[in-house]
Amino acid sequence: TGAQQSATVANPASGASSDLLPHFQLEPEDVYIVKNKAVSLACRATPATQIYFKCNGEWVHQGDHVTQHSTDRSTGLPVMEVRIEVTRQQVEKIFGLEEYWCQCVAWSSSGTTKSQKAFVRIAYLRKNFEQEPTAREVSIEQGIVLPCRPPEGIPPAEVEWLRNEELVDPALDANVYVTPEHSLVLRQARLADTANYTCVAKNIVARRRSASAAITVYVNGGWSTWTQWSGCSTSCGRGWQKRSRTCTNPTPLNGGAFCEGQNVQKTACTTLCPVDGAWSEWSKWSECGAECTHWRSRECSEPAPRNGGRDCHGPELDTRNCTSELCTHAAPGAEDVALYVGLVAVAVCLVLLLLVGVLVYCRKKGGLDADVADSSILTAGFQPVSIKPSKADNPSLLTIQPDLSTTTMTYQGSLCPRQDGPAKLQLPNGHLLSSLGAGRHTLHHSSPAAEGADFVARLSTQSYFRSLPRGTNNMAYGTFNFLGGRLMIPNTGISLLIPPDAIPRGKIYEVYLTLHKQEEVRLPLAGCQTLLSPIVSCGPPGVLLTRPAILAMGHCVEASAENWSIRLKKQSCEGTWEDVLQLGAEPCTELYYCQLEAQACYVFTEQLGRFALVGESLSMAASKRLKLVLFAPAACPSLEYNIRVYCLSDTQDVLKEVIQLEKQLGGQLIGAPRVLHFKDSYHNLRLSIHDMPSSLWKSKLLASYQEIPFYHIWSGLQPFLHCTFTLERLSTSTCELACKIWVWQVEGDGQSFTVNFNIAKDTRFSDWLVPDEVGTPALVGPSAFKIPFLIRQKIISSLDPPGTRGADWRTLAQKLNLDSHLSFFASKASPTAMILNLWEARHFPNGNLSQLAAAVAEVGKQDGALFSEAEC
């Protein structure tokens, strides 16, 4: 090296180049050695008198350099280019110590310059895949994830997928994408996706193929609708009639399950036989009349013709001549004419009296006061009550005489006489339940809820019952009339409010509210759609409502207009799901409306049926709330111990089901539930366990973490997703467990659970449950509402008409933070009633009436003359 440097200094370049440091026009770059082929490294510098390569800190022998000299045409400076070759043997000599690298050093009279380092690596690609896709059979529209971990290689292998030996291009098929971990994801399986899938890994060395995985997309069969009943098999007497259906909606394909149940139904029928009529005996002859005739008659009644039988033939009256002392032939005189005139006059008077009576009856019936609160018709088992119209001098709105001989339930509330004229309610400082006078009335009626078995037995006769759950665990039901009421499924956050006068007077309905499990109802989801709420049915479908009922249910969406498109879906009578409302858009019908709050939604509907809230993400920032819950056995007789981590949609009904399931399994809650925001980023959810004392416990999990696939969580159709961590204690005397469980979404936020409890003694959370809701599942009439009926009517009559300075229902909506729904309230006949109904649905049973009273009073203060003292 010293000799080379001396020679370089002794032979400096002449002219202007003597004052310049060399700079590189070409520097060596990283290369891969494929098989046994040597690779070439080159560098070029100007001005340069000498260039040599140094590899791994040692100078390369001068004889291994190939040198070329030239002149730069633009500057006239000398240019030197040098090349060397590196063989596989040279690189393998230092394999395992460090990477093989080479670098150029150029000299000029002004000094030296070094080039960048170029690394030389031996390229390879292993034969065996770390993970290969496996064959699967999936139902149509189900998500599919085919994992693939390519063989180890340098450079790292690129991955592509083949479907029946044809390249899968996600850019051409929106239903397909490849994750950063090289897994192939089919968002929704289609029949065309039935194929053999192969994962192909390749780099500059080789191309490897995984074993092919056969994916079969099957379709389970579904019944068509029943045909009409055939005619009775006999034309007279007892026979049979039948109807049929076929397993073609859809037809089972690719090994899908055939329809369960009968394809033919038979039922007995009876056709009434025709009976021909026959004459009775002739009556006796009448007395001989003035016309010298007498008569006799008979009837076609032995038997009378029925069921299409033939009528009797022949005359029913027989006359013949006779003679007696009465038989004369005198012409009719003036006395007979007077008799006929008198009969006609009597008939006209009777007709006039009848018309007067009908008019009086109709006027009395139409004059019944609309505010009479008749609760006696809640059930059919009570005696009729006396209802009288309200008059100006009548001190009470109600005249009800209950039948006290029957078993009754008592509801008490303050009742106030109706105030005629423009006077309105004044609530300056009072409570809505403050006394309205000495007059108090008790409404008596029997229990509205029938026994569960009897109610289900009655439902079983209806066609819609086939799609309802069997049993009454997740069902509430009751009998309702114009007084309204509510149904609640305890510990689920699901309720149905039927406001007063929603059911027409004179109508009585048995109404049910039921929660469906996802496996019971097939809700098709397309694209990025996800189920955000429980699936709830209320009915029967034929209930006639004159005002919207309010269905309340929880949801798990973090709603924002820019991230979500949320739709309310309703199942039609034919079984198909239809979009009836898009939240945030202008409603296309007045039958439905939905208010979405932080954790619950309130659906206004004038048609009962089956509902669900479905969302479609508009960006990867859209997120759902997951409830993370940990359970473990309450007792552990063996060395093995399991911790189950559930990832649930954050709604009360799912949590209730998991708690009931764990109680059956003997599990106890070992930590308070946590909330995780799960984003639409196509990344799976990962779970891992850490910080266990290795001297006492060890994990039996082979991998460092577990994963729940993204689409299993995102669809919302699999409610009880969980991972199990199996631990082993080294001694049966070990009872203390301390560890951390991490739950996170890849490239997302995470949660850490600190687990620290005593297996044998710690039962702090073993009896943890959702707090029980107060009250019964069915409440009818006044007991179902916080606001007394007559005070409610007074508020409505006061605030519905437009008020001076805005002192009307619009101001009340603003006070209750409901002013974003003004257009919906304004579309209804009574906007104030809608506001009060929504307040009842949101605040039962713990609503603060004082706050509502204060809001109403604030409205009244805007116009001093708006409210006047009501005498009660």
C-alpha cells in the first residue's frame, strides 16, 4: 500500500487537475450472487491518478483490477474506471461473521476520496413455506382468509396468488385484497370463488409454489313460500287438503345443507253436504172471508234448503171458494178508505220517531270527551265502566266505577279537570308531580301480562311466529289499548314505548318485543357493511298505530358523518331486508325516524316489525366499540388454568348473553370490562400474555400471540368471539396469579389488562352482573310513564300552537337539546307529544321530572301571558 501511495504522489497529473480532489462518476452498488456466478463491481472517478478496491477492510490485489483511462470531453480532465469480480467463495469465507462489502478509493495530487460501500450477498430462497393455505368449505357471503408465509430468502420473496392457475389481481376485483402479511382475503365468498388457490413466492433465485388449497363455496337450501291450499278432496263430508313448498329459495349447491322440515302439509277439511228443502204440513183453512174465499199455507222448512240444496217446488199458499154468513159482495165504502188513511199516518209517525232516536244516539256517542282516561278496557275480564262527557261545571274528568270484586293492580296519579278557554299551565317553581287538588282517582285493572306459555301458544297460531325465538327468556309481551305503555327486555337496553293514543280507542292488541340471536336471523351484509345493533322484533305486524311507537336499542358505532353511512333496515313480510331510513339524509317516508345517541338509538316507527342498524364505513378511520371481558374458572382442581378473553360488540344484550354462558361454564369475571375502538383497517386483532412469574406459571401457547381475523369481528354476526390462554402452574399450592394481557389491532391502539388475583379466595368479580333493571318487562297505562297523563295533555295543548317570541314546542326542544330534530317534530300533528314521547323513552325509569318541569317553566317565562294559573 505504501508503494502504491508513493507512486501516486510521484506522478501527479499536470495542469488544472493538480488542485482537484477526485470525485466519483460511478460508485459500486449492492449486488446478489446467484448460484455460482461471480459478480462485477465498478467505479469511475475524475480526476484520478489511481483507483483501488478495498473489500472488508483489505486492499484487493492490483492484478485483480481491470483499469480503463479516458478523458472527460467537457472538462478535459482524466477519467479512470476500475472493475473487479467477486466470487461466491470470497463471500463464503466470512459468512456468519459479517456482511461482505467493497469500497473504491481514488487518488489525485490533492488527496483521496472514498466511494460508498457496496454489499455483496449470496441470494437464496428456501424450499418450504413457513405457512401454507389450507382447504376450506364456507357458506356463501362469508369472509375467507387464506394465510401464506413464504419461505425464507435473500432478497425477501415477493408473493402472488393463483386461482385455478390464473393470477389473482386485487386491482380488478374489489372483493379481493392481499394483506401486508401476504394473506389472501375474500370479503364475501361467491360461487365463482370456488377454486384451487396457490400461493407463489419468488425472488431472483427461484420461484416456489405452495400446496394448492381447495375452497368450496356452498349454499344452504331455503324453502320457497307455501302454495295455496288445494281444494277439499271430497265434495260432501270429511276430506283432506294439502299445500307444498320446494327447497329452491335458494337451491342447495356445492354440498350445502338441504332444507329442514316438511315439504308437504296436510290438514283435515269438511265440506257441508247439500240438503234439499221439503214442505211442511198444510195449515188449517182460514175462516171464510168477505170475498167468499179462504186459504191455507205451508213452509219449505222440513228441512229448509241449505248448503246449496234445491228449494221446494210448488205453491206455498192455497185458496178456494167458500160460502158463509160473512160472504157478501158489497163494494168497499167510505169506512174502509178512512181505515187505510189512518194506517198510513201511523206508519209515517213511526218512521219519524225512529230517525229522531238515531240522531240523538249519534250525537251522544260523538260528544264523549276525548280526554276521558278509560283504563277499564285493558283486559276483557272487567265490567263496563261509566264514561260521561266533560262539562264546564263538571269537577272531574273521570267517572269510573271499577269492579272491585276482581283482583286488581292500582295505579295512582293526580287528575285535573279540563280548563276551557285559552288558559295554559303555569309551572313557575313547582314539580310536575305536585298536587293538583284534592280530587284523586284510582284506576283499577287486571294484570296485563299473560302467562308466558299461554302467550307463546297464542302466537304459534300466527304465520309470523315461525321466525320468532322459541321461549320467553328474551321476550316481553303485554296487552295494550289507547292508554299505551312500554315493553322492556331486562338488562339488554331494549324497550318499546307505545305512547298514549297511539292505539285507536276501542282497539286492544297483544304486543310482543323480542331479541334475536344472530344465528337465528339471516341478515345479509355486503361490502364493508357491519351490524351495529341487536336484531329486534316488535309486533304483531298488523297493529294499527296512529302515532309512532319508539323502539330503543343499543349500538356499538362511533358515529361521524364523514366516516359512516348508517341505515335502518327492516325485514319485509317476504323475508327480505330493506333500507327504510338512511341516518343523516332527508327521510323518504314519514313512517320511520331514528335519533342516534352515543350508545343507543331511538327508532320512531308507525309500523311494527323486525329492525336492525347496519353501517358501512366510508374511510379507514371508521371504528366500532368492542367490549373486552376476561373470564376464568372459579375453581381450579388441576394444574391447568384457562383465561378466556371475549371481544364483544359494545351492547348490553351481548354482554348479558356472555355472562349467562359463563355462569353455566362456572367462570368468574377477573377484571372490569374495557372498551377498545376497532378500526376498519383490515388488520386483525392480536392478543398476548406477558409478565407471568416464570417460577410459578408457564404458558402453553406455542406462538407469541393469538389473532382474531378482522372480518370475523367487523361483520358483527359472530357475537361471542374469544381467545383462550392456557396456563400451567408448577405446583397445586400456587394460587396467586399476576400477569398482563395485551389486546391490540395491528397498526392500531391497544389495551392492557393487569390480572392479579387469588384463584382459591378472590371472588370479587365472580358475581358481577349487569345491574338489574327495576320494574317488570310489561307496563300498561299510567304506570309506564313518568309524566301524568293530564299534565302531559296540558303541556301539549299549551305548546303545540305557535307562541309569541317563540314560546312554544321549538323552545322546549332547544331546552332539551333536541333542536336538531325540529323538521321531524314539525311533520307530526303534535310536535310537543313527539318531544315528550322521546323524553319518556330516554329517561325511563330514572328520569328527573324536576328538570323537565324547569324546562317547561323556562318556555313559559319567555311570554308572561303564556301560562296562567290552572285551577285543579
